Amino acid sequence: MAEARCPTCRTFAFLETQECDRCGDSIGYHYPSLSFVPAPEGGTEIDGTRWRRCANWPWQCNWLVSSEDESARCFSCRLTRRSPEADDTIALEKLAEAGVAKRRLLVQLLELGLPIVPFHEQEGGLAFDLLSSRSGAPVVIGHADGVITIDLAESLDAHREALRVRLGEPYRTMLGHFRHEVGHYYQQVLIAAEPLLGECRGIFGDERASYADAIERHYEFGAPGDWAANYISEYATMHPWEDFAETFAHYLHITGTLATAAAAGVTLQSELVDDLLVADVVPVDDYSGLGIDRVLADWHWVSLMFNRVNRSMGQRDLYPFTLTQPVMDKLAFVHRLVTAEAQRGS
Ligand SMILES: [Zn+2]
Ligand SMILES: [Zn+2]
């Protein structure tokens, strides 16, 4: 369940909370149990181990770190390999904002049961280079050998929105970048051998096609006119790697938002929604035991509901995408991949 509750008063708490809105207690996130625990300055005892606030607590990090760890930084913060210079306070504020999206990503990966092997434990393990293109050198968002690079300037609304409009994208967020790039990571980690490799190529295309040529073609000619019939986004048409990463990001968008709806107690009553809806829609926080058909059926109605809510506030659609059958087939592959991995890990 993506959102959690205050351990003291049981009030709902957003994932980024450090102080409960209702009772005022300091709370911190204990990632092994995916829940909030009390987080007084001196730390708290959990199963015989002392858990303290992460050293980046003043920078909005609300995760706790075990006293058995050598580091004063939490699991999430230690995944950051490179970050802005210590005197670059503007970039460090953006780093703190990006940390919110990064921790939300990690919570979801843990909930899904996906392996997270840090770069400091294994060559090619997961790492984050969180740097700002406003601080000098250009920063290209991307993934290579486990390292995810994010441009912190993307947390500036004007910067990100200008790019979104220029690139003609219906959706561009920091969380979306994290979900897309981690898709590249999991394609590398989870689809290394047959038969998955061949199956993946059959669905997304052969990833051995030249990436350099693909970029050049994409930025010169754009997506093919009929892209929407087979792809979730124009960017996905560029190369099989991008198609996989875009699909993976959407799998996280969909299951993460359904889990939030479930945690919020959402049920859609069929007789009030639409004549086409024959049974109530009850989203759940864990779809691992259910088929992709159930995920997509729930998402059809729940995303429609959220789009209606957004429009009633004069906002763009929450989920401004159309899922065609070929795209749903790609999502089905990702669902099988993720749930199989979770079963192997448990
Ligand atoms: Zn409380
Ligand atoms: Zn931290």
C-alpha cells in the first residue's frame, strides 16, 4: 500500500511526511516493513535494533537507517552515487525534491517485490546520479549499466513544462522520469537470457538495432503517423529499449495509482458509473495474484474517474493516454515479468 498511516494516531500520512498533520508526532519511514514508525531525534527501537533518522532528514528525507549500518544515510540516499557540490544550495534543494520522487519509486519497487541491488554491493547495481544542468555541465537523463542519471533542473516547473510542450508530451514529471529509467534497469537485470529475451524481442522488437541511428531518426522525422495504434507514446517508437522502458513506466503508473486508490478506500459502484459497467470496481493494492485483464479493467474505470475529477478542477487529464490492444499486450508481458520475479524472490 503506497500510502501509510501515522503510527501514533493512525491518521493517513503521505509518503513524504516527517511530522503527522494530526498529532504532530515525528514519524519516519521504516522501509523493511513498508510503514511509518515514531522517529524521535534519538531514534526508535524496532525488533531489538535502533533506527535513527537519515542524515539527510534536514533535506526532507524521512527514511530511517539502522544503527547496524555503517552509514548515517538511509538505503535510499546511499543509492545516490553522484549529487551536486556541497556549496550548490540551489541544486541541493532540487535534490531534496527529487528525493521525494525517488523514495516513492523505491517503495513501489519494494512493494512489487523487485530486487534492488545497490551499486556499492555489486558491479552494475542500481545507482542514481542526480545532477543539475543549471550548475554547469549538461546532464542527459538516462540509464547505463545500472546508473540512472536525472537532471535536477526538471524539478523546476518552468523548465520541465517548456520541455514537455516542445516535445509534444502529454505528461512529464520527475516521478515519471524515475519510473522510465528504472525500466531500462530492469530490462537489463531481468531479461538477460532465453526464453525471456526472445519473447521480449518478439513483443518490443530487436534491441540490437542501432540506438544512435534511432535517436537521429526520431529527432529528424519524429514518430510515424500511426504510432498511437501500437505504442503508448511517441517516444516509445524510437527504439525497442525505449518502448520497453515506457511500457514499464506505465505499468508502475497504473499499479501504483490503483494501489493508492485501494488504500484510499475507493470503490466504484457500477449502477452509478456507466451502463457498460456490470460489476463494482474494487481496486486492490496487490495485483500479483491476478491477471493483467483485471489490472486493465480496474484501470479503465479508475483512470476515467480520475480524469473526470481533474477536469472538474480545470486540470489536464490525470492519465492522458489510450491503451490499445498491442500496448496492453506489452503491459501483459511486464506484468508477467514482475510477478514472476516477485515469486522467485519471496
Ligand atoms: Zn499522528
Ligand atoms: Zn535518506
